[in-house]
Amino acid sequence: MMLAQEAVGTVSDSSRIVTIVLFVLMIAATLGVTVWASRNTRSATDFHSGGRGFSPLQNGLAIGSDYMSAASFLGIAGMISLFGYDGFLYSIGFLVAWLVALLLVAELLRNSGRYTMGDVLSYRMQQRPVRTAASVSTLVVSIFYLLAQMVGAGALIALLLGIQPGQTFLGMDAPTAKIVGIVVIGLLMTVYVTFGGMKGTTWVQIIKAVILMAGAALLTLLTLSLYGFNLGALMSDAASASGQEGFLEPGLRYGVEVAGDPVQTMWNKLDLISLGMALVLGTAGLPHILIRFYTVPDSQSARKSVNWGIGLIGTFYLMTLVLGFGAAAIVGHEAITAQNAAGNTAAPQLAQAVGETIGGELAGSVLLALIASAAFAAILSTVAGLVIASSSSIAHDFYNSVLRKGRATGAEEVKVARLAALGVGVVAIVLAVFAQNLNVAFLVALAFAIAASANLPTLLLSLFWKRFNTAGALAGIYGGLISAVGLVFFSPVVSGRETALIPNADFAWFPLPNPALVSVPISLLCAVVGTLMSKERDFDKFAMLQVRALTGAGAEKAAKH
Amino acid sequence: MHSDPRFVELKKRLYAFVFPMSIAFMAWYLLYVLMSAFGRDLMGVVLFGSVNVALLFGILQFVSTFGIAVVYTNYARRKLDSQAVELRDELHHGATDKEGGR
């Protein structure tokens, strides 16, 4: 194993060439799909929902693709490789969350909405204020998530191409390559969405899901083969190579016990619970996940596609467990942190090391290039999903329903959605270039916390609570949004610590880096109090919503071409 | 339609499954998170080889998630889908008849 350790971290020219060839092939294939999709995208239903004609398997792959971002592929594998068990804790929250979507949201949303989350929230409310709120929270969640992916992507591309600090490649040093990476990804996602709409985006996601699953499966099998398919041996090797006590138990990264400081220990443990809550409640409130349920013909297909999604995502997270432990055992803690302190390159490093052990340097280069390309594909498709969620909400909720009072034609809505995609793309590129030094995991956790606080309570109340009304929906969305963002602002993430965004100041009176434990109850409370304080009630409309949601009567049908 | 006994029955069947099941898996997941935070001694107990309670508990969360998805899908297929489709078709035909009559 020591042999492989020495080799890791030096990316050979042959590997770079293979990586770049694969990147270019992938860009060409996805752009080809986009051109094809753009010819088949005419109506608003085509643009926002891909014509609702995708099969459950296709949508399941796309759901997995939206979800298995580069952050979760590389981030979780990296976290497991450095902190052992605690990385696994993340993936459990991410997976269990799908039961909320399956049991409470997917089918009812498919039946009662058209294009966006705002459709369902505003069904029996005053359209304009509720749609504005839905659009605002969609944009905030999507932008934070988008920033996380793009910032991560910039750093990743520099690393995948193996550009070390002080080194140059094609005349680019590492910081330049980062910016080039952000801009290239930003441009590609904008092109996918602007031209291909939901159809193009979905096909890009299907391609990515297949590449990512195949790449992860290959690497998992090869890693296990080095241990004679004995997972136990791999784990004990990982634990001893990590040199850390309790590597296979919770507590190295989250809920850390600080000796002699019971107060901080308690905060750390509450923070772990808060994180767990955000993970499990956030998923079914992520706008780019919710709009995926509209791309299939009916609610039964929505259910089947969630089942495919659960199967794919669950299998994938089990594989990242092997990859994370594999990286800990074969690459080693030092080599991983030398490349990237957060462990984001553990999986590609493992690919190189495993390839070299099995088939020499060339095999190492090829396997590294394959995994790097899978990660690249993972970035591209997740950001495209986020851009389409944002642009659909701007065009459908804000432009059509708020500004035009629902009188815009489908063609006008598509035109605005395309422009919005362009706008979101440009804004995301600029913000990501400036936000380059933000912590990626923090941005993702924040997006999940906002989704769990601002979106999910309101969504569930509007589907199940008869008395719920406009004032309650507005209070729930804005209350959740403001409390989640506000609490993070006053948390140790932003100030008061050396690792904070503003290390020199200290206004951190809220002790938990993850706000969901407090912000979700605040949002629920706001929604209930807001509802009860307003006299508005529309039981007839609620009865209509329920009949529609449960039976599918009047639900949007698949487009016929 | 909302007060049609068949719709009331459909709603009852859906709610009777999804609400208790949601509470159950949430409680099961919360127990797991609480154990990870406060039950470290028990979580660290080694069962066999390098498998400890924490790993088994985590894997069981995967198993229960897959299991609930399968159970729900079967339940929906047997108890919900045909009823929902029947009511939907009735509503659609009713609507067409009305339009035709105008």
C-alpha cells in the first residue's frame, strides 16, 4: 500500500490528456442532446416539464442525478475517508429524506401542480403574494445550492487536472484554472437550460447518472477486489490507517466531545441533531427536486420514479462508504489532506491508487480520468437542474402570475424563462467567482436548512391543513427563510472563530452552525399563528385541491407531439 | 365529490398509511441521530469483526428506507390506485357530459 501512497498527488500528463479528452467528449455529447431537445421544445410544458413524457426509470435516473451532486459524491467520500463514520451519517440523512418525498409530497404535488412549487402553495391562496414568496424562496435555496456546486467545481477542476499550487497547465495556474472552471461550467449549464429546457436538462442528467453510477460501481468493485471482497478487512485497515481512535464510530466530525467543556459538548451534540433534521426535512423542500415530479405522465409514475431514485441513491451511498473507507486505507489521511484539506479529492486519488496497484501507471491514469469525468458530469447536471428550477419559477410564478396576472401566453412564458436562465447563469458565475473561498459544505447545509424551514412546512400545511391560508403561507415561508438565514448569520460559521467567514469579528450569539433545529419550529409556528390571525378560509377550494391531489382529476397531462 | 363515501374511503386509506408511517420512520431516524449524539458507548460496541452497533444501525436505516418504499408501493397499488382512477374517470366523464350538454 505504501507504493501507491507515494504516487498519488502527481498527475501525469497522460492522465491529463485522457481526462481532457473525456471532458470534451462529455461536453460534446451533452451539447448534442441539448440541440436535439431544443428542436422539440416549443410549449411551456415542454420547457418547464419536458412535456411530462419521461418514464419512471428515466425520471428516477434524473432524480438521482439532481441529488448525487459532485458535492455529495466527492464530499461524502472525502468526509468518510477523513472522519470515518460521520461521513456515513450524512448519507443516511440524505437517503431517509426521500421517504418524506415518497409518502407525503411526490404524488400529491404531481396531481395538483403544473410547473413549480408555487403552483401547489398558491392553489387556494391569493396568487400574487404567495407566488412571490414561493419564487423568492426558490431563488434563495437554488442560488445557495448553485454557489456550493460551482465553487466546489472550480476548485475541483483545478485538482482534477492536477494543477498544484505554483504549477501551470496550458498557461493557467491553479487560481486561474479555478475561475476558468467556474466560467466554463456556468456557460454550459446556461446553454443546456436556455436551449434544451427541461427536456435537454433531463437527458443531460440521465447521461450523468449512468456515467456516475458506472464509474462508482467500477471503482467500488476494484477497491473491494484488493481486499478479496472482504469489507470487514477493508474497514479495519481503514481504521488503523486513519490513526484515529473511534474511526468507525460517530463523533469525530459532528457532535464532538470537547474534554473539560460540557457546554460546548452539548452545543456540538445539538448541532448534530440540527444537521440531521435539515438533511431529512430539506430534500422534499428543494425546488429542483420538486419540479422533477412534473416530468412524468401521472402520479403513479411519480411514485415509481421516486422508488427508482431511492434505489439508485441508496446504492450509490453504500458505494461511497466503500470508496471513503478505501481512500482512508489505500491513499491515507496525509496524502488526502495534502491534496485538499476537506478531502474532496479522496475518490479521484483512490481511483489513481487502485488503478496503479492493479495495472500499473497507465491504468492509474485511465481510472483517475474516468472518475474525474464522472465528477465533472456530476457537477454539470446538478447545476443545470438548479438553473431550470430558478428560471421556471421566475417565468411562471413571478412573471406570468404576479406581473401579468396569469395572462401571459405559453410562448411568452418560455421566452422569459430562457432569459431568466441566462440571467441566473450570469449572476451565478459572478457570485461564484467572488464566493470562491466559501466553504462548500456550509453552503449546501444552508440550502438544505432553508428548504427545510421555508418550504417544507408550508408545502405540507397547504396539502393537509384545511384552515391554512394566505397569511399563514406567507408567515411560514418568510419566517422560515429569515430565521434560517438570520441564525446562520449570527452563528459561529460567520464570525467568532478562526475558521469563520469573518474571523476578526465576533457577533455569534447563536451557538449552532446548523439552524434547522430552531428555524423549522419557528417556521411552523409562524405558519400556524399567521393562519389563525387571518379570517381567510376557503374550505371549498381545499376540498377541490384534495380531490385533485388524491384522484388526479384535472391533473396536467403529458404533451402529445 | 369531496363528500362521496368512496372519496372519503380513499382519503382514509391514504392517511391511515402515510401519517403513521411518517411518524414511525421519523422516530426511528431521530432515535438513530440521538444515539449518534448521546449513546456513543452503545454505538461503539463491537458486534463481530469490524462491525459495531453504529454501523449496523446505519445499515438498518438503509434497509428500513428501502423496505418502507416497497411496502408503500404495494399498499398503494392494492388499496389506492384503482379507487383513485375510478373516481378520476368519473369526474372527467361528468365534466365532458356537462360540456356536451351546453
